[in-house]
Amino acid sequence: MSLACFTETHFSTCREYFPVSEKEEAPTANPRSCSLNLAKLWLPSSACCCCWCSLEVLLQGDSLCPRQLWIWSTYLLQTMRQISSWILGQSKFCFKLSEPSFLWCSPTLSLEVVHYEIGFIILASLGLLFVMLLPLVGLCFCMCRCCNNCGGEMHQRQKKNGNCRRRTFATSLFVVSLIMSIGVFCAFATNQHLTTQVQGMQPLLNSNFKDLKTLLTDTPEQISYLANQFSIPKNRALLDLDNIGPLLGGRVQDQLGKRVLPALDAVLTMAGAIRETREALENVSASMEILKEGTNRLSANLTIAKENLNNTLNDPACSEAKAASTCDVIRNSLNQLSINANFSRLPPVTSQLAKVSEVLKIDLASLVQKGYAAFNDTPNLVQNQTKNIISDIKSILDSIGTNITVVIKMLPIQKMITNFIMHLTQTETYVKNYFPIVKQYDFYRWLCCLIACSLLILILVFYYLGLLCGTCGYNKHKTPTTRGCVSNTGGNLLMAGVGFSFLFSWALMLIVVSTFVLGGNVEKLVCEPFKDKTIFQVMDTPYLLNAQWKNYLSGLLFNNSDVNLTFEQVYSDCKENKGIYTSLQLDKFYNISKFLDISQYTQDLTINFESIKINLSNIVLLDEVGKENLLNFSFSGIDGIDFAAYLAEVNKSITKVNLLSFANELEARAEQLTKGALENALKGHASSIRMIHQQCVIPLEQEMSTLNQSIRLLQKTATELMVKVSQVITTVEDAQLLINNNASFIIVEETKKYMDVIINYFEQYIQWVNDSITMDVAACKPLANIIDTAVEMFLCSYITNSVNAFWFGLGAATIFLIPAIIFAVKLSKYYRQMDSEDVYDDVETLPMNNMENGNYGYHKDHLYGLHNPVMTSAMEQW
């Protein structure tokens, strides 16, 4: 049926009973506003407003229009919102102890508990009030109906808005039933969900126990692994000790080599200079012989050529007028055919050559190579001279390894893990033994909750069947006394639902109150504080869990409550997967950093390394023979050679005139003569001069170039020869002095660096052990996982959330039993068959459209064979 039943006429009728002020504006008469008003009326109404509304309706029994319901619902909804906001606002978890826990009965603590629980107390009191009052109201209601009051009289007065009222009550009951159905469905789903989660909890618990067992069983292996890894730095140190020669000796050699190698290189360079000097002197001596011999031969050839040319010029042909001048010019140039350079005047270098050759009898280069070999043997000297000390250092390393292994294995983690494994095994056995009991009791809980849901479903079935039968069996053409069986059955089913509601509502509300108090307190006291870690702050309150322990956790684990070990800090560290050593502050009982202090292990190493004494005095860079050889070279006399005279002769030309130019000029002058014997003779002399140049002058020029190079080389070597030799000898002696006297300082510095490298291996190892013990060994993330699983997942997510959802759904359905009772009682009057009805004698006063529906007003008693006291008294008065 449509809800568009409110016409302006109907609202005017309601205004007669419920006048509207000028400030209030009644809802407009349209179907949409009617639906909205009904929704505003019943959907958000809470338990208190429904109780008061139902009691008022039952006691008044008067007509009820939608306008009145809308006003009541709006007012009561705002009131309940304020009350709920005030009550729930006090339920925030703010419980803090300001006094030690041994004052549990102090007034301050009691006030704090009452202040926190005030919301739960109020709501639980309302629920208990519901439990006590509703059966009492039902009893009074039943007795009232037995006395033909409270709607118990099988007589229905006819109203003009009867159809609208019936539709309103039917729609309201249907909406309330739907809300109750949603609540029942929510309760049923959460009930089943809780059972499913409890049954599936055992694999999760087994997995967490397995992870924790793995943690505890792997921890000793981790500690053994840390101890066994000492072999890595030890082997590296032993390898370096076995190679102390190349490592330490090489470092010493590199430092000394910065001065030794340049000194040896200078001596080696000087040895090469001596060889080059001898070669240069030999070249000078040889060149001088060749030049002397060559100039003599050239001079003889030039003399012969000059005589032959002079004889030709004495020929009578030269006396002729045309040839006389030419012959005179040629005759005058014959003086140019002579030697210009005279090498016989230069002093010989035989004495210098003899002295240098005497110097070279001693192989200075081989002496220098011996110095190189002695210096390069430094690593072997270091290796041989440190054998005894190295063996002592190796023994110390063995003792260090033994001590560190003992320190690591003395960690209190081992003892704690043994205790943990024992408690874990007991806990796991306890869980395995009692988990079937938990499942059994959960089955009982599931069955009880299922019965509670089934009771509500039974009531809802009565309401739905009553609405179905009443709606389908209702016939507007029939009077209340002539209604059909289906309609009457619908009314009876509605009243049956009312009866069961009164009968079981107290038990349902008792379940709601108990689950509300349990789930709400767990949510507020455990779950929410667990999320923001305030629960740990409460647990860490001094003297809370034990009146004699300031810090309960440290007192429980170590029997020392003075250690500031808190639940919050341990949980946070385990959440970050830190090691037990850090999480439980084991450094307060066994400071691993103190026992692993590298200084207490390296003291003996330092003493042994400082006792290393390396003697390098056997290294001889250059012996006295080599030094004397250098001095002899400086006294060889090459610096006394007259290099200026040699260079002066070398820079001269061999002849006074260029023979090729002279020959070309001679041939040109011959061309000027008349052809004949004289011309041919002069040309022959020109050819002879060219031949002399080719055979004598050119080789002499080449030899002069060689002599020039040798002289310049000797000049360069001889320049400040004494100073150069003295510098080389001084450099060698300084390097030797460094090796003999100052090498010990370099050896000490390099030994310290070498020792630092060895010690650094163990420093890295100890730092790694320290970091591993504090952060990685026995990482307690599984412990945090077990706490999260037990509290956050199992207790809060699985149980508490399901319990809260259950009481919310069941409570909503139970609360809405009150409006359902009201609407069912009101609606049943329109479906049930009445014993009497109203009839009117003055039918003209009735609307014509009602005449066809039968007689209205007070019926005569002969119509249905029933005695009507109202009609009888009226007739008597009439």
C-alpha cells in the first residue's frame, strides 16, 4: 500500500489534538515527507526514547498522528545524542596511577576507577534496568489486558484516519523489523566469525611458537658462529706476519729508497760518464793521428798540383797577348793551394787517456750493482731478524682468540635462553592441552549466541508473518467484527511476537549487557592502550604489579628491580628486531664492550712489536774502492786539456781556399783562352784539384767533425769535475749514514704502522662481534610477533571486535523490540476480529461514501446477538 495517505484534511484533524506553534511548521502533506518523517521517527531512536514512548502510548491508548511522532523523535534523538556523547566521552582510556599500587584501596584510586568506569556503569545500569523493567512491564501489560484495558477489549472504535494509522503502524513495524533483522544478521555473522577465527587460531599460534623456538635454538649457534669467526682476522694476521719481510721490510725500503736510490743512481751515472770519457779520449787521439796524416798527404798533393800548374803557365803560349793576363791571374792564385789547419801544434791526450783507462780497470758499475743488491735485500734482512718475535706474536694471537671465545660464550643470553626454552615448552604444552577446552567452551558460547539469535529470529518471524497475513487478509469492506481468518491470524501472530518479546527480552538484554561490559572494557583497557602503547606505561608504573619492585620486568627477569627495564622499551626494541642483549639491557649485568675492549688484548702485541730491532748496517752502498775510483777519475787531468786550441783548429777550414771553387774558377779562365793545348792543360789541372778535394779534403772534414764532438763531450765532463765527483761521494756517504744511524727511526715508524694494520683486523672483528651481539644475535622480533598475535590479533581483532559487533547487533535488535511491541500491539487491533464495533442511528451525519461499508456507530445488540451495555443504557435514556 502507498503511504501517500496524509491529506490536508487528515492533518487538520491532527492539529486539533496537537496544535502547532507559529514557529514550528508542520511537514507538508506529500508521500515523500511522510516517509522521511517516519524514518526520522524510528530509525535513529535509542533505547531510552523507545521505552518512554512505548509506556506513554500504552498508558494513554489515544490516537497518535505522524506529527506527534515526528516531534517526539526529534526531541528524544537530540537528548539521547547529548547523553551518549557525555557518557562515552568519559570512556577514553586515561587511567593513570598517581600512587603506588600497594594503596589499591585509597580513595584517590577508587575515584579514578569510578571516573573511568562511569560510562560503562551508566550504560550497564540502563541495560539492567531494561532487564528488570521490561518483564515487569510485560506482566503489568498482560494483567491490564486481562482486565480489558491496554487494548485488551475486543472492541474497536472507528476513526476517520483509521486506514492511515493502520498503514503507519504497519510500515513502522516493518521498518523496525528490518532494523532488527540487520542487527540479528550482524550478531549471527559475528558469532560465526568468532568461532571460525578461534578454530583457525591454532595454526597461527603453532607458527609463532615455531618461530620463537627457532630463535631460541639458533641463538647458541649464532654465538658459536661469532666465536668461530675469530679465525678470519687471525689467519689474515698470521699471513701478514709470515710476510713481514715484504710488508714491513718493503715499507722500510721504500722510505730509505727516497735517499738511497738517488745516491746509487748518481754513482751509476758517473760510471757511465767515465766510460764515455775514455771513448771520447780515444776518439780524440785517433782523430788527431788521422788528421795529421791526412793533412800531410793533402799538403804533398797540393804541392805537386801547384808545381804542375806552374809548369803549364810557363808554356810559351801564355806569353801571347791574349793569354798573358789570364795566365798571370792564375799564377798569382797558386799561393792559395796550401794547408790552413795545423793539428800538429795541438797537445796530445795520451796521458789523460792512460789515467782514465787506469780508472776503468775497476768496474765501478758492478760495485754500484752490489750496492743495489744489498739495499734490495732489506725485506730478507727484516724477515730473518724478526723470526723469534713473530713466533711470540703468534702465541699471543692464540691466547687472544681463546680469551675472546670465552668472553663471547660467557654471555648471559645462554642462561636466559635456557630458561626461555623451558617456559616456552611449558606454555606451548599448556596451550596445546587447553586449546581443545577453549574450542569446547567456544562451542557452548556459539550455541548460546545462536539460541539468542534464534529467539530474535522467532520473534521476527511472528512479526513478518503477522504483517504478511494481516496485509494480505485485510479487507477494507469488512467491519472489525467480520474480518477474515487470515487477517485475524496476522493479528494473533503479532501478539504472539509481543508475548515472546516480553518473555525473552530480559535474557537477550542480559547477554548484551554482559558482552558489552566485557568487550567494551577489553577494548578500552587493552586494545586501544595497546595500539598507542599506553598500556605499557601503566604496566611500567613503579610498584604496580609488585609492591616490592620498582621495575617489575627487571625484577622478574633478573631479580633486580633497580634496573630501568620497561615493557614499552622491550616491546619497541623487539618490534624493531633488535637483539635480546640490547632489548633487555644486559649490558647492565654483563658489559660485552668492556670485556671486548681491544686495548687489553693488544697490550702484549704492542710490547712485542716495539721490541723489534732491525740492523741494516750490513748494507754497503759503495765501498772505499769505488770512492777512490771516483777520486782517481777526478784527478785524471781531462780538465787540463786545452779545449780552446782544439776547438780553434777544428773550426778552421782544411785549405786556405775551397778547392772546388778554385777548380771551377780555373776551368772558367781556361774557357777564356784560345782553344788549344793550353786550354786543355788547364782543364786537366782543374780536374786534378777536384780529385784532391774528393779524396783528401772530404775525409778530413768528417774526421774534424768527430773530433769536434769528442772535444765538446770532454769539455762538458771536465767542467767542475772535482765538484761533481765530490757531490756524488757526499750523497753516497749521506745515504750510508742514514742506513747506519737513522734507519732505526724509520723502522720504528713503519713497525708502528704495520702493527696498526695487524691490530685493525681484530678491532674490526671485535666491533662486528659487538654490533652483532647488540643488534643481531637473538633478534626478538618473534617475541613481539607473539605479543601482537595474542593481543592485537587474537584478543582484539578476533575476539573483542567480534564480541563488540555481536553485542551491538544483538543490542540494537533487542532495543528495537520496544517500538516493535508498541507497533505490533497497535497494529494487531486492525487485523484481529473484534467482538463488537461502533454503530450510529443517525446515518445522515455519516459521509455517504461510508454507507456502503456497513453501519457505523453503536451497534444494536440484536444485530450480532451480543449484549451491548452502551446501547442498552442509551435506549433506556431514550
